Amino acid sequence: MNEQAHTMTLRLLKGFSLSVDHTRVPICSSAQRLIAFLALQGMPRTRTYVAGTLWPDVTASRAHANLRSSLWRAARTGHHIIDTSTQELAVTERITVDLHDAVTRAHRLLDASRPCDDILTTQTRVDLSADLLPEWPENEWMVIEQEQFHQLRLYALEAMAERLTATRRHGEAVAAGLAAVRAEPLRESAHRVLMKAHLAAGNRGAAIRQYELYRRILREELGLEPSLALKNLLPLPAPHGARRPPPPAGSVPAR
């Protein structure tokens, strides 16, 4: 089979999925774990390193046997997924990995010197709203990778909300801010960009409601108050007894 004539896609956001020409390829869990690990490395790794990391609680000989078994199961799919040599392993470069693309877009959003109009899209927001393999069993190497991407995507969503606010795309800015808040409800910077998006759109009531929601969550969870900087974003109430502005010239006063 000529793999170069086919589109191979590995999805790691929200869950594991390997597709060839948009058709999902069934693959067992041990091979999934090996493929995901190699894709996250972004570079070739020695067989010893891979075996020791994926199976740290067994003997070296058992870990290498497990690795050989997983490689065999990956090969049984009939597709060239892993490049192998005597010493090293790597996911083939012909596979497009959704995580790699999401990370690239996240770094672009965080670079204030670079324009990002082409990636201020719903697809970017959706991808940055997803965690890395969230339902997989916890283990040391996976937890580190998950937390690294989680933090990156939060900062990127906030940057996206700010960029969209600056270009007056208020609805999309609010959506990006909400995605950041949903991912980390106790994160003040996420609530800040969301409140700014509401205020830029002229929705002062929505900004006040967002502040009060965050204030309640923070009190209940941590016994803390929002920062003064966040509170100062709120619009000042009209002074008691303030006079109404005069009617426009030529208008007829109400009786």
C-alpha cells in the first residue's frame, strides 16, 4: 500500500483517533499508548527510553517484550505508522497530529508581534477548548504532557479573546473567554478577558454578572475575594440623585 497517496491523521485532543482518508482505523489500547507517546515526543526516541517510560514498573526485559508486542500490534493495522530502526522509534512524518497544529497556533496567538487573523477561527477555539487525552489513565509522563498543554491552551484562549476584542469581533471574543473560564473556573485572568469582551460590546450588565459569578466561586472554593484590579474593571454606578442628561435639541419634552 502506498501510504504517501493517503491522508493519515492522528487525533489526541478529546480522545485518541487514528484515521486514514477520513476512515477510522481500529487499534488496540497498548498500540494506542505507544503511538500517542511517540507523537508527543516530537523526535525519535531510543527503544530503551520508550520501554522504560511506558512500562516503568516491570523489569527491563519485560518492558522490551511489551514494546515489541505493541509495535507488532501497530503494524497489524496495515499502515505505516511508526518508523523503526535498530535503536530508535518515531511516529512517521506522514501523519498529521492535531495536537501539533493546536500548539503551533497557540504559540502564534501568544506572540504579540505576529498577526493572527487567519487563525482567529471557530476551529482554533474548538481545538484550544479540548484537553489532551482527558480520559486516559493517569501516569507520570501523561500527566506532565496534559498539564503542559492545558496551561498553554488557557493562555492562548485568553490571547485569542483579547485579539478578537481588539478587532471588535465581540461575540467571538466572548466565546473564547467563556472557553477559558470553562476550562479553569478559578482563573482570574480568564474572567478578566471575558469581562473586557462584554464591556467592549457595551454589555455592562453581563460584565457585572460575570464578576459576581467569579466572586461567588472564589469565596466558596478558596475563601478569597477577586483582586482590586478585576473589581476596578466594573463600570461605576451612577451617583444617587444624578440629573438626567438634557434631551436632544428639538425634541418634545414628555408631559
